[in-house]
Amino acid sequence: MLGLPPSWADEYLHVTMSFCAFLVITLVSFIAWLKLRRANSRLVPDSRGSLANIFEVLVESIMRMMTDAMGPSARRHLPLIGTLFVYILTCNLFGTVPGFTPPTDNINTNLACALVVFVYYNVSGVWTQGIRSYLKHMGGPIIWLAPLMFSVEVISHLVRPVSLSIRLFGNIAGDHIVLGIFSYLTPILVPIAFEALAIFVAFIQAFVFTLLSVIYISLATASEEN
């Protein structure tokens, strides 16, 4: 007798968790915006660690990292990069909450984010350089090696979203499994250390994904800035 098919919630749990992450980000952002508007904290900074201050520090840190890698053009790419970092970090942190599953331990969630980056940096490269210059840049400076270099570049570009997806998936899935095992075996005290490690990994993996995205965009638009 055939078993019953899995429910939608089980089969598409990563979609449900991704939607929860979206709701959390939207709610927290709205609360921070309200606090920023009411306190006018841009003119009179709040000495306490409010949500508005946290968001300002986060945006400034991301912007500083992007400027170091991309130069003055970094600001135009901030909406995508900032959104990616906050979204992936929130998804990763779900793994530290008992009863929740991080959406990023599913390859489909990560591949969706990686494909957005893939499309974005290629479109940015074509937009800033023109399609002819962009394709010529992929062929390299030596004409007789252009077909080989172009093939290598195409393969390299196609591998990038796969690499981004698998790296994030492997680290988050592994960390979530380890945390779950030790929480089950030793539910007192010991999980605290692994909880702290899981939070650290969540930040690091969100940063790595974001940094690689910045590098890809910078490489695609390098000719215009140089």
C-alpha cells in the first residue's frame, strides 16, 4: 500500500519559513521606521540601543564594506545588497529558535537568492558597459584566445549561483543538525555554547554570501569605474 503523500506544509516548509522571515523583517522595519520618525533620531541620536540605531549601524556597515570593494558606485547597489544580507541573516537565525527551521537549509531558497544576484550583476554589467563591451571583456584581450576564454568565462559565471547556493546550504544545514543533536542529547547548559556558535555562523554565512555578491557586481561593472 502506497503511503500518503506529504502535506504541503512539510514539502514546502522552506517556503513557509521564508514567508515568516518576510513578515518578521517587514514588522521590525516598520517598528524601526516609526521610532525613527517619532524620535527624529537622525538629528537627535538616541543614546539607547533602539531598533532605529541598530538599523543605522547595519546600513552604515554594509555601505562601508561595499564602498571598499566597489567605490563611489556602491550606493546604487545598496538596496539589493542590504536586502539580501538582512533576509539571509533572518533566515539563518531561524535555526537558533526551537521549533523553527531555517529556510536557508533548503537549496531552493539559496538558489533563488543566488539567481537574483546572477541576473542582477549581469544586467548591471551590460547596463554600465554596453552588451558589446561586456561580451568583449569576457573574451579577454587576446583575440586568438577569445573563444576559449569566453567559454571559460561562461562556465565560471554559471557556476557562481551554484557555488553560492551550495556553500550557504551546507553550512546552515550542518550547523542546524549539530545544534539539534546536542540540544536533544544534553538539553541543559551545553546547547548554550552551540546556540552562540549557531548565531555566529548565521552572521558569517550572511556576510560571505553578501560579500561574494558585491564582488561579482564589482567585477561586472569594473570597466566603467576603472
